[in-house]
Amino acid sequence: MKVLYAIQGTGNGHVSRAREIIPILNKYASVDVLISGIQADVELEYSIQYQFYGLSFIFGKNGGIDIWQTIKKFKPIRLIREIMSLQLSQYDLIINDFEPVSAWACVFRFKKCIGLSHQSSVIHPFSPRPQKFEFLSHLILKYYAPSKINYGFHFRRYSENTFTPVIRKEIRNLKPKKGDYYTVYLPAYSDERIAKVLMRVEAKFQVFTKHSNKKYNRDNIEFTPINNTSYLKSLESSLGLICGAGFEGPAEALFLKKKLLVIPMMSQYEQKCNAAALEEMGVSVLKKLSLKYISDIENFILQQDYFSINYENETEDILVSILHQHIHNPQLISANSRLSFS
């Protein structure tokens, strides 16, 4: 049984999830790994058979996507060549985590593609939405990496094919405690923009930055280059996390029972959907990082009661159920999966 597992390389969440999924898939199938994109800070410690430039969104420094840099780095002819060059006939199944090259290669080759991503659950009609529905943004989410069969991860189970987050072993093995600072990860904001706001707040912050390659301090803020080990150590002993409204970061904070404040990236519909879901759960949400919202950050610092959740480790059950349903192989044991599928 041969499986292609394709991963989106923009941001860190897809790669972090892949580090948990790949060793499980390897137990049941021969797995080739494909990754595309140019914006991840977390390394994938497994053999990669295909690495493509793909289609990435570039983080800016003012709270959103840098449209000009995204357009500048977009290589449409290269993307088409990558899609057309990818041969899929040797695979029994393609599992896709929001990766466009393999998804569109499946479309053109009439190959079944299984979507297994957070985005698959975000576009589900039962998942939370911001008050203002953005039809064009929804279409982009749906067709960026299209698949006709979708399974997704979200903060809660909003449908039968939606499952709770994959919490990586590195997080599950932490021993959380309360230090005297807050961990901050806002890659779409410049260090200067973050300092301008957080220096006005009476608290200590450890900020992980994409915009500097050395550690330095500014008053109550310690800036540290992105590093997985340092980030985990910081999060383990922090009072809470201030981060974008991505998926894996907030989910990990909720699991570790950390106080959480999320700031969705501007003009990023997926993060607005995530923020809507988190706000329903009682998590603090800020529209953007600016001096206008100093009092909201101060209220977050003073907050005593906050939401947390113990996400069970269901990853192997989910993967075995998907393989069992979509590859009719009598040698594949379903492991008595407790999970239901529509």
C-alpha cells in the first residue's frame, strides 16, 4: 500500500502536525512525503520525496499578508510545471494537508484526493464564521487545494468528519507551570510595532520574532528568533500566550491550560473564522495590535478565569479509519476505531 502525504509549507502548523502524522502512516503504508511553500520555520525531520516551490502567502509586518511580496514571489509558470510534472499513478491514496500542487495534480489526473487539514473543517457549513461572510475568501479556501473528500481538524467537533486538534508529543510531554511572563508569537507584525504596544503594558513578554536573527531586550520585552525548542520552553512556563488566530498555536495553549489572547491576521479569512470559534469558547480576541486596544490587553493580563480543554490523543484512530475506509485492504486492521465518519 503506497500513500502520498502532501503538506502545505506556509506557516508552521501544517509541518508540526505532519511530524505526528507521518510516523503513524509509516506503520500502515509505504509513505512518500511532498511539501510545498516557503514560509515555514519548523523543520520536518523526515525524508521528503518531493519539495516544490508551490504557492505561498508572505507574512507582512503590519498585521497581515504582504500583498506585494506575495505577488512578487508568485511564479505561475513554475507552479503549473510542478502540477503537471507530478506523477501519481503509483499511489493508492493521496492525503493532502492544504497543499496545492498535489491537489490540482489530482484534479487533472482524475485521482482521488483526501483532504485532511484544518482548512477542510473551516469551510464546513457547521463551523463558526465571522459576522461578515466573505464569499470570495471562502472560495479561495475551498479551491486553493481542492479535494472532494474532506476530513478536518478544529477546536471542537462541529461535524462527523471534523476532529479535535493533533497535539504534538512535544506539547503533551511538557510540564506546564506559571512563570512571570507571557509568550508572544505574532509573525505578521514587526518587532517595532509589537514593542510600541507591549512596552505600554505592565507585564513581561517573551516575543518570538521572524524579523531578527539575534536575541535582544527592550524594556519589558525579550525578543528571540524563532526556534522550536526555545518556544516550547517559553510556553511551558508562561502565564499565557498572545498569538495570531491560527490553529495549532491556540490549540496547544488551550491544551496546556494557558491564558490565551488571539489577534487574527488582517484580510485573512481563515483566521477570522478561527477567532469566531475561539470567541464562542470564551477566548479573548483582539481585532489588531495597536495602541487603541491597550486597555483590552491590560484586561487580558488581569483575567483570572479562562477557557482550557483537554484534547484526547485520537490521531492514530483518525488515520487508521481513513485508510480503512478508502483503501480496501484486508490486511489493514481498523484498530477498533472509536471515531465515526459520515
